Amino acid sequence: MLYNELGKTGLEVSRLGFGTMRLPTINSNADIDESEASAMLKYGIENGINIIDTAFPYHSVGIDGNGNSERFVGEFLKENDLRDEILLHTKSPSWLIEKKEDFDTYLDLQLEKLQTDYVDIYLLHSLTVPDWYKVKDLEVLDFLDECLSSGKVKHVGFSSHIEVDYLIEILDEYPKWEVVMTQMNYLDEYYQSGVMGLDYLKEVKVGSMIMEPLRGGRLVNNIPDEVQKLWDMAETKRTPVEWALQYLWNRDDVDCVFSGMTSLEQVKQNIEIASTIDKISPYDQELIREVARTYRTFLGNRCTRCGYCMPCPHGVDIINCLTEYNIAHMMGDPKASAMQYFTLIDDDSRADSCIDCKECLPFCTQMIDIPKELQRVYEYFGSEFDHF
């Protein structure tokens, strides 16, 4: 296993982190196959992974519930006497915080589930712009100060699916941020905070953690023929998993990549890749960009996110509805973006809130029939999250 220094934390982290959002299950998302999952974690730790990522809602019945991932991880670490061998990383459910006392309530509950008196890294989970302003008003920075001084938390940060301007704004609010988790893969260089966000994290020496390196597995499954033909032209032949992970590890602004692995075979495969230095040639770097361009030809519509259609007089988040639809359509599966569609877009701002008033039509630079496209978005994702 290869290791990187995590920003200014002073921590040495395995460049492959173990994500526990997609552990194997038996009957439902909440029912973890503990035997298989334990074998996976044990193999990962024995072979060099030294950081585990979990969160309050992981492996719950719905996306907002009290999940079983933290509980399982806590029991595993205690039973195997491994708590001091790994860096434990979990997140505060920002969207559930309604009053400042909730910060402590959730942290104490999480520590209880994890069967530990501290976590190494604690993030504000999946910050949206409204959630950031909400928790800021509830004095979240004072809470983080108290976490650090009490020893319940060793390092603090946040995860987000926001644009780079907001990422920088949040970073500049608090000098004690040490870790940030963002979404990144070779399709997402200019999605959300993207490469510009990673560049800023490096500049301010904040540790960078990556989620969705495989785009929920969509970059490695059901490869389109047009994409496979490009991979076949590479100077160095790689599997789809190798392309996705080594693309990230060839960057000097990526410290740790979390993979939500679902089988022991995936753990073994990813560890082998993470233990190999694989310098991607300039030719193959350009090939990756061509693969990304090819995927984008599968977009569902021509939205360029110019923003001229906004604000919608009825509150529809037109841009992000079309964006998440485009990404899911590009990957050929609503699961590719369903979670982000339902968690990052408010209930009354989704596509089904469109009343076909057509006031947006004169402003679209791409001459898209926006109400018609929003109807397609609604038909694609549905009205509630049931994509586990």
C-alpha cells in the first residue's frame, strides 16, 4: 500500500480509503451482510488500508435515517481490537440539525454507535449552501472548537457537492478546517467544485479526500462500445477500475480516494491497484479526456448551466434538475445520480414542481423546451428515492 500526507493534519493515510456506504447486504440496504463485510474490512486493514469512512445515514432504510454502517464498524473494530490501528472518519448529518444542541446529540449518538470516545476525523456531511448558512447561524464553528478541545474529535472538515465559489467561501470562514471531501473522477473535472476546488485545497494545505471515484460503479460497468474502442487504443492497457483510480492517483492534489466496495474481490482488486505506482503517459492522459468527451455525447439534453432560465417563478431548480438527469442519462442508469437528485435538490424544487408556465423558454440559450425536459426528469427519477 502507498501512503500520502493528509494536508496539514500530520496524518499518513493509505491512498485507498475504505468507504462503508455500499457494504454487501442480505435483504435490504439496512441489513448488512456482517460476515462478508467483516472479511472485507479485515483483509483491507491487514493489507494496508488505515482509514475507514462512515456516516450517520449509511445503510439505513431511507437516505435520511439512522443507519447501521456506524454500528457495524464500531462492533467490528471492538471485536477485533483494531480501533487504535485505523483512522476513523465519520460525519455530522448537517441536514438534520435544527437547533445547536443537535450537534452534540448526534455526535454523542455516533460515538456510542462506534463504541469509541473519539473519532479521528469528523466532517459536516454533504454541505449544501442552505445547510451551511443554517448550521453557521446555529454556531457550528463554536461546536467544532469544543469538539477539538474536548478530544472527541481530532481533526475537522466537511464534505460537499457544491460549486467551487461556495467551497472557497466555507474554507475561508474557519482556519481550523483540515480535511475536505469532494466528488471527483475523470468525468467530474468541471462538475461541482471539480479540479478548481482541488487546486484550492492544495494551495491552503487542506487534506483532500475523494468520493465517487467510479461514479457509483458506472465507470466500470457496461462500458459503451465507443468508450471501449478508445481504451483499446491506449499505450498501456488497463482495466476500467485501473483507469478510474490511477487517474486520481496521478494527480498531486489528491490525498485519499474512498471506494465504497461491496465484495472481497473488489477489496483485493483495489488494494492491488493502490499498491502500484502507474504513471499515465501524456498520450493516455489525452485518451482519458477523449473518453470523458465521448461519455458526454450521451447526455439527455443540451443544457450548459448558463443560468439564464433562473430563478424559476415557481421555485424549480431547473439547472440542477437537468444536470443530474444529464449525468444519469449519460451513465445509462438513474442510480448514477438519484441520490444526489433527491438529497441536494429540495422537495419543492424538483422537476415535478414544474407547472408548465413556459416563462423560462425565452431565456434558454440552447432553445431547450425546458418544461418538456423537466417532465422527462420526473419520469426518469420518480417522485421519491427508492433506488437502493
